[in-house]
Amino acid sequence: MTDDAWLAELLHDRGGLLADAGVAQEVAATLAARRVPPDPGGLVTRMLLEALDEVWERGWQPADLAHAARKDATAASVPLVVALIAEHARRSGAARRAPQAWLDQLQDLDALAHGDAEVVATWTRTGRRPPIESWRIVLLLAGLLRTAARLEVLVPPPSRWGAARPAPSGTAAQAEDDRALRRIRGLLAKAESSEFAEEAETLTAKAQELMTRYAVDAALLSPGRPAGAAVGTRRVHVAEPYVRAKMQLLAAVSEANDVRLVWYQGLGIANLVGGGADLDAVELLFTSLLLQVAQGLAGAEGAVVGRPASRAFRRAFLLGYAHRIGERLQAARQRATADVVAERGPDLRPVLRSRREAVEKAVAELFPKVRSGRSRSSVDAGGWYAGRSAAERADVAPRRTHLG
């Protein structure tokens, strides 16, 4: 069997073996010793693009794959993954055919403006790595693609795209949504720029109240809109370490904004289901809080006298932080709801129930096998209370130039 035939069989039929780092290293050494170039005749590029097609069919999206490559393969594989995604986008006409959510991810990855028919060969030349290292990265990536688990399809894959993406149509409701979101964005930016902790907390609470009020007002003022029409989905990627603790923080932010969270254990991928503005609020707040909790944790570790902070302390800090943040956001949400009741008078329970039922229905349809769970493990008391203390000072007002 020729090297090309052997390599094609390996990548196509036995690619799952390559997910093992030891196997990938051994095969890479063999190929390097035989002086086989990392992309003979474009064979490896073709095989990886075929595997990419299969991954899209299993529910993965571009951002998911970049996250998984960084986590499970190697950080050095991310530029190769992005280059492959860019070439796939070029061949599939993503710029004019892909759904907006898919297009946004391509833009975030900078995988929309270019493509290269010889992806692997170009990546090898520009990286200037030894052949054995190039092969190791390529083989680990092939193993990742061939063994990627099946996820729920939240965005149609390329095989389901039409000839062209429908042009967005602006509506009066959308214009009103944009105005409301601009107010919230402005308040969040002002809160984050404040140098005074008390002012930042006041503005933060007001931001959460406005988010809640906006969601309730939208439901009250649009009785003719179907209950589930505005429910959407979004994926958020959570990196090591302490993924479970970080997921608790994301869950606290989600719950305060009427968003349901379903996450894949082991992948660090969370699925959010809720209203569009609610999803924006959750993503903004969570991103900002991750930065702040890292700063708070560094300060808390510096205060530990006589010994370095343990993993148990750090994990407990994150959990305590998440718990207190959830309490703060829920309090702001309750104040906003009470204010709407006092001003408008109608019983909001049917409205809120309808919104929640629409989200629950979407979750049940998208994730029929989902199971709820709660961590029951003990935590370090010092870390827990240090995290709660840091959360008291947190500014939950992330700054970003646009929502969504």
C-alpha cells in the first residue's frame, strides 16, 4: 500500500485512534521518518474538509470547533482549524448563504475574508515547525473531528442552507427593541467606567432592572405576538480551569434573566435558551464577571497568609462568588417586576408564565434528554466567603460596542 493510500485509510477509517495523544505522536514520528510531507498532493486538506462537513452535520458550529481544538487538541491547532473553516466557508458560499448566527461566528474567527485551497500545506510553511510536530497537530485535529460527539442542531448546517440568505427586514418592533437595548448598553458602559464601587453597584442594579423591565414591557405591549416567537438559542464556551464552578456563575446570571442553561459536561459548552435581549444580557454580564472574578481571586489569594491558595480554595471562591452574584441579580429583577406591577396594575403572572412556558417548551424540544443536576460536594469555607465578599464589590456591567 502506498503512503497516500495508507494515510487516506488512516484519516478516514481509523481517525478515531488519533484522538489518543500517544497514538498521534507515534504515527507522526513514523510519517516524519518516512519523509512524508504533511499534505501530500492536498490529500490531508481534502480529508479534513470532509471531516468538517460531518462535524457540521453533528450539530457543531464554527466557534464550538475552535473552542474544542484549543481544549482537546492543542492551542497550536487553532490557526489550522480557523484556516480550514475559512476554506470551507469559501467553498460553501457562506458569505451569501449562511444563517446570521453562523456568519457572526465566522467574522469573530476572522474566517470569512479569505480561503486557501492548500490549507494544510500553507499552514505548514508559515508555521515553520519540524515535520513531526506538524504531523502531530494534524493527526490530533483529525482525531478530534472524527470523534466529535453529536450535539443538538441549533443552527442549520451548510447542507441545509438555501441559495442565498434572506435579507433582514426591519420592523417597528425591532426599532423599539434597538432603542431599549441602546439604553441598557449605555447604562452598562457608564457603570463599568465608574471608579466608585457604590456608584457602579447602583448602576449595575439599575441595568438589571431595566433588562427585566424591558422584557416584561415587550410582553405586555405585544399581546398579538406568539409566545415562543422571540425565543432563541446561543452557545457560550467556558474554558478550564474550574469549568463547573464557572458554569454555576453562568447559571446564576441566566436564571436572573429568564434564560435556561443546558451544558455538555466535558466539552465546556453551554447552550442558552431565552429571549434575544435576555441572551444578550446574559452573555454580556457573564463575560464581564469572568474578568472580574479573576481579579478578585488574585486579590484573595494574596491575602492568604503562610501558604499558597489551594485548588479547593479557588473553586470555592468561584462558587461563593456565583451564589452572591445570583442573589444580587435576583434582587434587582424583583424590584423591577414590582415597579412594573405598581405602575401598570395588570397581573403579570400570566405574562411571565407565558414567557417561561415558551422557553421551557423550546428547551424540551431542543434537548429532550436533558437532566437537571446540582453539585453536592463540600467546599472550602474560606474560599466560599472570600468569593461572596468579592461579589459584593463586583460591577456586573460589561462594556461592549454592540449586543448580539
